[in-house]
Amino acid sequence: MKANPNRTLDCLGLYCPEPVFRTRMELDNMKIGEILEILADDPAAEADIRSLVKHLEQEIVSVSKEGNVLRMVIKKVK
């Protein structure tokens, strides 16, 4: 599924727990159906954000890496 994000969260250069904390704040301020793109280069970001998304019962649309940059797209479903 190709989705155009409503919001982009740039967490490049930030380290744990900042990317997951900012993702949580952004998701809390979104409406159902909106899509969030997260960019991060913290090695722990993927596992931490996946755990958060599962806990919040949201949907991961896609995950990709280019070099050390993670791009994760999340859809708010609840």
C-alpha cells in the first residue's frame, strides 16, 4: 500500500527514548485515518516504535531503510 503521509516526524539525530516519545505525542494529536511518516537513525527506533504501535493498536503501513535511516509509515486506526 502506497500512502501519502499527512505528517512527517523527523527524528534524525535523536536517540532513545526521544523517537518513540515524539511518535507517541504525534499519534495522540492525529485524527483517525491520518498517516504519519517517521524518519529516524537511532538503531533502537524500529523495535521501540513497532512496540509502541502494537501497544496503541495502530497500523504499520510500511517500513524501509536506506543506509542507516529508517522510514516508518503508520496509519492511525483508533
